Amino acid sequence: MYASTFIFKAGQYDEEFHRLDKQIAEVARSIAGYLGEETWENTGAGLIQNVYYWASEEALLELIKHPAHLEAKAKQSRWLDGYRVVIAKVLREYGDGKLPMRAIATSAPS
């Protein structure tokens, strides 16, 4: 499993930002190999973190190469006050059983 983490500081959003953000989320969820996502916010630092989980690196790369993602990346400085991306291979996950594994907010499409 892979995790792609997008960490950013929000700037000024507009209609185009919301359109692309929604489109990218829909594209991600439609890709075979999408496992789910989580969103976290650090209000003290003013940071937002979106984590997408993938069954394979190929599935992740499909999103990265999608035209909507490339467009948003090219225009990010209009909407964000900084960002970074972390791509990680997940070696294992475990817990006490009280939370679903990957704490997935959205299940993969059926």
C-alpha cells in the first residue's frame, strides 16, 4: 500500500479552485487501486493534510498524471500559501481494533 500526503497552507480559494478540488477527488475515487482518504487539520499551524491511500504506485501515478491534477499543480500558487507532498510505501498498519484499518473516510467504489 502507498500513501500520498498533500500538506498545505490555505490561501484564497475561488470558484476554479473548488471545481478542480472536487474534480480531482472524483478522479482519485474512480481509479482502480484507490483505497480511501483522510483529512487532518493543524489549526495552530494553519495546515491542512489530505492523505490518499493506494493499492499500488501505478494507481497513485494515474492520479498524478491526470490533466485536472496537472492543472491544479500549475495554478496552486493562486490558492495556497505553500505546500509539500509526501509519498510513502506503507510497511504495516496496526491498532487496537477500535478504528477501521486505514481509518478510511470514503470506501473504494464498488
